Amino acid sequence: MIGILGGTFDPVHFGHLRPALDIQQALGLEEIRLLPCHIPPHRPQPVADGAQRAAMLAAAVRNYPEFSLDRRELERDGPSWTFDTLTSLRAGLGTQSLCLLIGMDAFHGLPTWHRWHELIDLCHMVVMTRPGSEIHAAGELEKFISRHRIVDSAELESHAAGRILFHDVTQLEISATRIRTLLTQGESAGFLVPEAVLEIIRREGLYQAGSH
């Protein structure tokens, strides 16, 4: 099984990485591919450029062979639609199980995504939840969950796509916005971001006051 985790990663931090590692270990994923987006459809354009964000991701996971960097969204023009990315991945993976890792907040916004009903035909969705949290959904999203939800993770491996699994992960309340603010104010982002990423931030002069 292959897992994918997309985002702006501006910058990547432990709030991205630890939950993904939880999922990789719990589900026995062979690999997790990290996909930095080129043009995010639902948020402002990242501060760091694509090459810088890719470099930070590569540095962050250098010692974790189960993680890899996938640049396909950076190399594609136009908005980074998840549907297009999954279609591209599926073409290369055939019938192999593909799991889209998604946070609960993003999952609640799923009905605003491009061709969202069709995503489940291309992948499983593994929704990363806070321990003890409840799932609140209504309307089309509630119906979507009821049609596709499973509780036995073994079903993910026996099917290529089509299932939704809610799985508790370590919740680290870390925000990339907060990290950028700290750095702009000249404060430390230590213990929020891998040291290898901080080295790139310092070398590139990223997120400094007056740098953008």
C-alpha cells in the first residue's frame, strides 16, 4: 500500500510528519509520498517557492526511507487539483492500494474540492483524527461517509480504492502560519520544525521580515 500526503508545506513541520508516520506504522504502508503543491486551489500562494519547499521536504525525511518526495504537482501547470494528481498516480500504480492521508479539517471541506465525489474511485481516504474526537458531518458529506466508511483497516489492502478509514494519530497543534510569524519576528522555530529544515530556512533567508 502506498500513502500520499499533499500540502503547501510552507514550511514542512512536525505536525505534518508525525501523524503521517503514525499512519505508516499502524497500517504498514510501504511508502508515503509527500507532494508539495504548485498552486493551491483553496489557500494563498505559498511564501517559499516550489524548489525551496521541495528541498525542505527532502531534508526533513532524509533519514526516513519510508518517506519520499514526489514533485509531480510542482511540475504541472495550473492549480494542483487532487483529482489530477490521483489520476496520474493511479496510472502508474495500476491496481495497487493507494491511500490519501487527509486531516479532519480538510476532510470537512471535501465538498468544495474539484470533482470530490470521484476521488474515492481513485484512492482510499485515511482521515487523521484526534484521539477521542467525534465526526461531525451533514448533507452530502454525511452520505459519502456512510457509503464508504470502514472500521477494519485490512480492507484497505484488499481493495485498490473506495474506502474511508478514520484513524487516530498524534496531534501536534503546530501551524505553518505561526512558524512563519515567529521567524518574521526574529524568534526561534526550534522544536516545531526539523533542524535540517531550519538550516535551509536560514540559508535561503526565508520568512524573514522584509524578505517578501
